[in-house]
Amino acid sequence: MADTGIPHFCNDLGLTTIEVGSKEFMCIGAKPPFDHPHIFLDLGEDTEKVCPYCSTLYRYNPDLAPGAAKPEACVWHDDGETSAAA
């Protein structure tokens, strides 16, 4: 898949809520090969949205950099790697 610049987030940790620094992103569920269809979520004016596939609640946190997540392990890259802890 070509890198489109849209952040992708995963939830291998089984969290109910993930904080994100982007208002437009993709939820993939768990990391491949256990992922669900990659769903584009747009928060628009909202600060929270639930993924219709995995029921993860994504909450916008303006203190996070665009593309960042809390916890950091929820950031997924097209190469299949999660971000390393800083």
C-alpha cells in the first residue's frame, strides 16, 4: 500500500480508548494479519469517534503531535512496524 500520509492506528493492546493527535486517520484494529478493514475516520468538529469494526473509542488530544497516539504503541506504519517508545 502506498504511503498516503494518513496516520494509521492499531489496538493490539485491547484498549477501550486511544488518544490521537489527528482528526483524520485510519483504524486498522489489530496489527496484520489480524487487522480489520482499514477504516477512514474523520472527527470533523467532534473530539471522539468509535470505530464501527472494533469499537475502539478514539479521542482527539490537541497536545499530541499530528500522527501521534497515546500510548505510542498504537501508531502503525505501512511497513508493519509500531513506533518505538521515546
